Amino acid sequence: MLDLWYKNAAIYSLNVATYKDGDGDGVGDFKGLVSQLDHIAQLGVDCLWLLPFYPSPGLDHGYDVTDYYNVAPALGTLGDFVEFSHQARLRGMRLIIDLPINHTSEQHPWFQQARADAQSPFREYYVWSDTEPEDSTEGVVFPGVQLSVWTYDLCARAWYYHRFYQHQPDLNIASSAVREEIFKIVGFWLELGVSGFRIDAAPFVVEEIRADRPPTRRYEFFGELRDFLSWRKGDAVLLAEANVAPSELDHYFGSGSRIHLLFAFLLNQHLFLALARENAGPLQWCLAALPRLPPFAQWAQFLRNHDELDLGRLKPEEREEVYTALAPSRRMQLYGRGIRRRLACILGNDRRRIELAYSLLFSLPGTPVVYYGDELGMGDDLALPERWPVRTCMQWADDETGGFSRPGARLRYDMIQDAEYAPSKVNAAAQQRDPASLFNWLRRLVELRKACSEIGWGDLSVLQANVPSVLAQRFAWEGQSVLILHNLSQAECRALVDGFSAGQKLTDLFGNRVYTSEPCKDSTIELDGYGYRWFRIVQ
């Protein structure tokens, strides 16, 4: 077996600033994170994905970076990061860190020098135009919040390009100096123990912008970055955010020579459409529509993350179906395409539906990614703007600061106050002690997923069932097979699943019951409402 560790891994995503305060100043930090690494290790995940922790004005959750070679002072020092890296490694966990290289903060020294002097070598780090381009209002990422992708700078006496907010000028990937700087950043963090990088807004990273011609994309840069990464650290990986059509995926995977893992956005959107309809059809269609991946490539599967739940690739009428079922209020929706709620809130805090969603996540082909707090069923705060409702402080204990900081501390980030989701009802300490808690149930699911290497490594067959609400998946690898069934309906059913030969046995991985198919007949399997069954096929 090749040492492609990401094939059978489980990833946990967190923001250091909202995870745990270690010095009592009301802001999470690396010392606090180290103190809670055992919580993550207990869950069973073996890779951490850290959201940006670099120095930043903090206008975009840390994605507006002012120094790629340092740690935000409120979060600690480089020494604290190295100690954290060491402690994570002792617990068998690898580190993936966010790499927001599509843009910098306008306060970054590179941009400040570029705007102050047209002859500065940093001028070419960004994209400029002497006049306002005719298409300056096209391509905005945040409709209703963002007005343009070009902004006039009085100091530079020129317009600069920004795919996102105006305080985030885009870096110019056409510049060899910029590409070289990116390699240096990657090399720096590899030396401090990092095992990979999550490339933020990957399509825009490689987009060459000129005011006088249509944009083009330098996809070959992903191959150059992969080569650099492999030479420096052979088992390091690139995880990319690219919400693109299936026909474009090969530009990112590059037949296995570019990006290692891509987030499965299309599958994520159809998963929620299937949950909204209580029908497996959207998932069946999407699993069939996705291309077969190169051997070294992998999907990164997720339910929620730190951004909105993006439904932009669904048809308008499909998106309205999801809104009606899962986010009926306008204040739950965002940018005309997404949902700004956490998983538990989307699913009505219904334990059966939450378990079903997680079981689906861990059964889909690829590597599962869990967003911090969702292992507890944390809630959100819709009073916060844009994407911030799902970025509240982690809830560790039943006290006034949720165990996030010392009693009486003034928190820089919000803590959930809603009675149903407040720390008095949802916290890690209580769930760690309760064998029936969501946390301990998810811990067992992580363990089960790791025992089923067929999902990460094997070939998937979507089987036909006689019930529209049932998704039946079979994974095969090196002579071993697993069968996983999900009933997306609240009504219990008996599923007749095609594809079994006479005499085959199914060993229930969540119990001891064994189903044996009759000669020349298929097995009928009982499924509760919102039920799931994991089986190993005994030859």
C-alpha cells in the first residue's frame, strides 16, 4: 500500500482564535489549543486543519493577511506554534494550515509599498489599471455586500483589482516574484512541522487578470506548487477550495500531478437537496456524474464549514426546495445562494437527522472533514452579520464563558446565548462523560470509518433499492467489501437491494445481526426512519 495517509484520514477544522483561550485575555490562542488537543484526539481524527492564524486586521476572519511568516500576536508566538505542532504530532495528528494567497490585506507592507511608489518592485505583486475597467461590477463574490471588483486608490492614482472585499487586493499570479514568494511561504511552514496546505479560493489564485482582456487561468501553477511541496516533504498535501463544474476538475487534479484533495462542493449541495426532499435521487445522480479520480487524488467530504453552505450549483428551483425545508427565513440565507447556519440548526436539532447526515458524510467516497463544535451539535447566532453566525466560541463547560476563557473575561468573539444551544445545554465536558452523547456517537463513527479502508481506497458502486429514499453504496478494495445503506425518509422501510449473489452474508458493523440472502434472491433490510446500516460483506 502506498503511504497516501490522506486516503483513510479524518480531518478536524478549527479557528485558533475561537477555540480555547489559554491566557485569559478573551481570545483563543495556541496555548489554549494545546490544552484541548486531547479532546480532538479522543474524537479519533488524525489531521487538523487550522483556519488563518497570521497577523491580520481581522476584517475577514483572518483571511486578510499582513504577514505570512508569523502568528497573530493575540494567538501567541512562532514558538507557541512549534510547541503546538510538536504536541499534535505526539498525538498522531498531522497539520494542514490555510494558505490564503489569492489576496493580501490592504495593510500588508507589500501593498503599502506598491501603492506608494509606481517603481517599487512590489507594484507587480498586484493588478492595476489606469482607468476603471468597463466590467468593474462583474464577478463580485458577495452580492448585496460587495459592489465592485475594482477600487480606485488615491495614493497609487490607479485602480486595483480585488475578487473579494476592497480591503483585500488580489496578488498577481502572473508575476514570477509572487510565485517565488508563495514557494517561500510554503517552505517556511513545512519547516515548522506542517503536513499540508488548504488553498483558499483556488480558481482565483491562478486567475490572470488584465484590465484590457478577458481573464485566463494558469492551472500549471498547481503542478509547480505540488512539485515544490513534494521535494521539500514527500508526504505533504494540497487541499483546495474549488467550487467548479465537473468538466473543470481535471485542471485541478491534473491526472494526479497537481492538487491532492478537492472539497466535494457539488456532492455537498446535492446531499442537502436529498435531505430536503427525503429522497436519495440527488445523491445517486451526483455520485454518477462525478468523474473517476486519478489514483493519487481524493475528495474532501464535508457537511459544514466556516463559510455559508453554498447552494450555487443547484438549479434555482432546487435551491428554493432546500431553503423551504432547511432555511425558510431570509435571515438564515446569504448572498442569494447559501445558508448561514450550523448543521444542528439546519436539521432542527433532531438527533436522528444529525446522525444520518454524519453517517452519510463518513460513507461518501473521500476523506471526511468535521467543523469544530459540530461534534457537539453547537448552534449559531443569526444576529451576527454575513458568515459570522457559525464562527462563535467553542463551548467547553457550563459556565458564563462556556469554559472558553476564565470567568469574567471579556470575550472578543461571540458565545451562543440561545437557550437551546447555550453552554448550559451544549458543552464538551458533559458530552465527554455521557456515553450516549453526540460526541461519543461520532467518536465511534470515526473509529468505524477508519476500519473501513474500502471507502478511502476502493471503488464505489451505487446499488439500486426498491425504496426511493434509500441510498445503497458498495465499496470494494483488495478483496474486501462494505455495504452502507441510508434511509433519508422519516418513515421506516424494508429495502430490497440489488447486486447480491446467493449465499452472501452481511455482518452488521453496528451490531451482531447477520442477514443471509436466499438463493437467486436479494436481501431485504430493515431501516428505521432516518436510519443507516453499515455492513461488511462476507464472501
